Amino acid sequence: MPIVGMALIQISNQSTKNLGKKSTIRFTQSICPDCNMILDAEVFERDNKVFMSKVCPTHGECEELYFGSYELYKK
């Protein structure tokens, strides 16, 4: 089944502090998109969208769009 509406945003050598206020929703586990290592991850809301952020010791930080609308995510 195809995944629709997902996007991967790689952030490297940038501070996420200047991208807008972030509000943590929950913590979970996810996998590195490069090596499939299981990682701790943070799910958070920023700019009315839901993102997931994780840090792989080998490949660095990865932030991805998890849900396109925070309002719909809450339902």
C-alpha cells in the first residue's frame, strides 16, 4: 500500500531553534532511514504540523513530517 503525504526533511548543521516554536507531543521509537537502527524519537508540533525528530549516531539528525495538520492529528 503506498504512503501518501509523507516527506523526509534532512536537517544537517542547522539549529532547529529558528524554525518556529516547537511543542513536544510524545516520545517514541523510530528507525534511521539510512541504516534502520532503532532510535529514540520525539514527536512534536511546529507551525500547525506534526514532525518526528531522531538522531542516529552514524547518520546524524533526521527530522520528518509525520502529519500535515496538527488539528487533524488531534482527532
